[in-house]
Amino acid sequence: MRLYLAVAMLMLAFVAYTEAQEDTIQDKFSQFGDKLTDLGRQVADHAKTAYDQFQNSKAGQWFTDNINKLKAKIGEIGQ
């Protein structure tokens, strides 16, 4: 019998605790969605910056030159 009372008291405490919270579950999901959106924007910004830096570097230029050479050779083979 004591176990049932203890479980009941814990459930009442949990209900009182959740009702005392200011944010609802819907608000928490909305905030979580906003945080994910911000994270996605930050990742996209960092990726764009890294891509731009690569394109402007010597390695990016080397890569572009070799791709263009490869395209030219493929064009010669296709003719």
C-alpha cells in the first residue's frame, strides 16, 4: 500500500512541476525549430565561405584548370 501512495505522490509532484513551467510543449517545439533553422543557416554560411575561399585559392584554381583540361580531352574523344 505504501508503494501505491509513493507512486501517487510522485505523479502529483510531476503534474505540479509541469504545470508550473511557463513554456508549453508547443512553445518548446517552436523554439527547437527556430534553433534548427538558425543552425542550418550557420552551416550554410560556413559552407559558402569555405567554398569561396577554396575557389579563390591556388588549390581551387588548380582544380578548375584540371577539370577544364579533362573536359577538353573528353570533347576531343567525342568528336
